[in-house]
Amino acid sequence: MSPTRSVLVIDDERDIRELLVLTLGRMGLRVDTAADVSSARAQLAAGKYDLCLTDMRLPDGNGLEIVTHIAQRYPDLPVAMITAYGNVEAAVEALKAGAFDFVTKPVDLAVLRRLVNSALELGQQRRALQPTSQRLVGDSPQMQQLRATIGKLARSQAPVYIAGESGVGKELVARLIHEQGARAGGPFVPVNCGAIPSELMESELFGHRKGSFTGAHADKDGLFQAANGGTLFLDEVAELPLHMQVKLLRVIQEKTVRAIGASNETPVDVRILSATHKNLAKLVEDGKFRHDLFYRINVIELPVPALRERGEDIAQIAAAILARLAAEHGEALPSLSNEALEALRRHRFPGNVRELENILERAVALCEGASIDLADLHLPAQQAPGVANSPLGNGFSNSSPGVGEHLPDALEQIERASIEKALIANRYNKTKAAAQLGITFRALRYKLKKLGME
């Protein structure tokens, strides 16, 4: 720690002030103290601090006033709240007001040191990692607001619930919060709660000890242990079964995990970010999601806009996707025609950015010339008649409901058989096989990848 870094401690209890001065002084920090709100404001105005620690109850006000004052006047200054043990409501209010984190009385010095180290590293890491926000492509007001909010949330340790439809980029948002925050040097561990079988979920999240159940041949750490010192992103958190919701709530409250078969709990230092495309509040009303867990993970809700809500960004996003595809292919790729771009702007994109990526990847593979035209996009509204009846069937027909539900599987089997036959006939020369099939080499390469035949 640099000895020039300074901390302001605000507490009306002399013993607490002396304890913090001694502890922080041993960390090489300069410490100023204040016993009430008025003197704290004066200290903040007169000096420059790298961290502020404030008690909740003060003689002339409360710590939330300090947190709000700092958030408005000194937005780059991390502030942590000192609360009474078990006063979860006060801690949550502090995080919502802009606090970086909180510690409880009696103060655990190991926890305090970790908090101080994280807070003091925050500013430097945020400056170094700021350009990562450019991965959120778009200059619409919605995206500008989203980037600004991510910057604010990165300064905090509060749990964040990222709300949005499938395909809007919720995991990217979570990564940016992590990378711009004090935990950027630690791991970012994403987990799709809907992809883990219910019977394996406790072991996956919390780990197990050798012999704790049939098949447990060795000790195994869980995802919480893997994320220690960093961020755990719980995607599709609505898929957690109720019994796991109870266990997750305890981990968040106690900041400890107990592996299956372990006799004691292990402390973990993890920031929880969560997301789902479902209406979590409605699931709480229906009794399918615990209300106490909902309020713990939803301290701050961050909505991510759907692509159709920011149509002015589509050209910029499409250009970025095509540039990425060009880098992956190692060759110049077609550009969008004006007609194709206008059709994309009109499209509703129920699958959001992920759908746009799929449309463009498919168009790049199948287009013949140097430009991606409207027909190459295969958008539902512009689907050309007769495509489903072509000899190979591209698999992009949008037939009426009922018929089209099973058509893609049938077309895929036809495609696979035709491609295998052409490859065998041409001794696996892909260029000759593509010519025999009447498609471009690029289209064949795409189909091989799509069908898992590479």
C-alpha cells in the first residue's frame, strides 16, 4: 500500500475510531477521523481521500447521509458502511445509496483488510479497464445510460440483478461490471442455473468431500470457491429449485459455504451478479421464487434494453459483427446492402442481438457476391417462396405453424445425407463437393459447421 493513500473514518465511538486508526495505520495508510456528520463533511471538503468508512448511527444524522453526499459530490470515492451485526436492512439501503460495501460490528479485521484492499485498487483498475465498455456497441440514449450505470455499479459490491430478454447480452453486462470493478483481478465465474441437473446443483455450487456420496472419489471445490475473490454470475437464476434457493440465501447472508460431507464452513469472498429472462417478481408472487432471496440478489436492478428498443444501433452492431466474422474467417467478407440494412432495422428481433448474429453469420455463409442482399438474410417477412422445396433445402423456411414445427429436423437430415454423398463422391474435396451441390464453398463450410460434420 502506498503511504500517501488516506482514509476518512467516521464513527462516534472512540474505541472503534482507535481500532480502525491502528489497523489501517499498520497497512501504511494515513487516517483522519470524524465523530459526526458535520465534521465529516468539513473533512471531505478540505482533504482528498481514497476511502471513507462511516458508521450508520451518528449524533447529528446517519451514515446514509454521508453515502449520499459522497455519491453526489465525490463519485470516485469508495465509501463503506459500518453497521450493527444482523442489520441487513441498513446494509442494503447503504448499497442502494451508493456504498461500495459494508462491514458489521464487531469489526472482523480480516474482512476489513480485504474490503480496504479492494476499495483502494478500484480506481486504478477502473481507469485501466474503462475501454472494455466499448464492447457494448451502440450510441443510442439507452446504451449510453447502460454504460454509465455499469460504471456506477462497478464501484460497488452490491448484488445486481440484470433483467432482460434472451439474447440482449446480460452476461456481457455482468462481465463489464466485474472488469471495471475492484474484483477485476479475481475470477469471473458464469454459471447457467438452468443447465445443471437439480441433483448435482449443490455439489456444483458448493463442492463436496471425498466419499460424501456414491461417485465422490475425490474432494471437489464448487463454483463459489472457484469465484473466491471475484464475481459469480448466476445466469437464469429463476431456474434454481426451492431447496437450493434456501442454501444460496444462507451463503449470501453468512458469506460461507459448506461442501457436501464437510464438517465446517469455509469463508468465501464473492460478489453475486444474477440474471434471468423471466419475470422474477411474478415468480415471487406465484410462490415459485423465495421473496427473501429475491430481495437479497435484487438490491439493484439493471434492465438491459431489447434490440428493437434501440433500432438506431443496428447498423453499428451489424458492422461490428461482420468485422468479427471477417477476423475469424481471415478474409474480407461481404457488406450489407442498403436494402438489407433497412430490412434489419424493421425486423422485431425477438432473439435480440443473438438473433442478429445468427442472421448475419448465415447470410455471410450463403451469399454469392460481395454484398449481402435482402434475400440473403432470410428474414421471415421476406422469405422467398419455394425455398423449402429446393433440392437441398436450406432449412430456413418459415412455413405455417404446425407444418414448420418439425420441418427443420427433416431438412437437416436431407442436407446431411446430400453433403455426405457429395463428399464421398469427390473424395472429401470440399471445393468439388460444393460445386456438385450447387452451393459456394463458404456455404458448404457453414453447413458442415452447423451440422457438426467438420
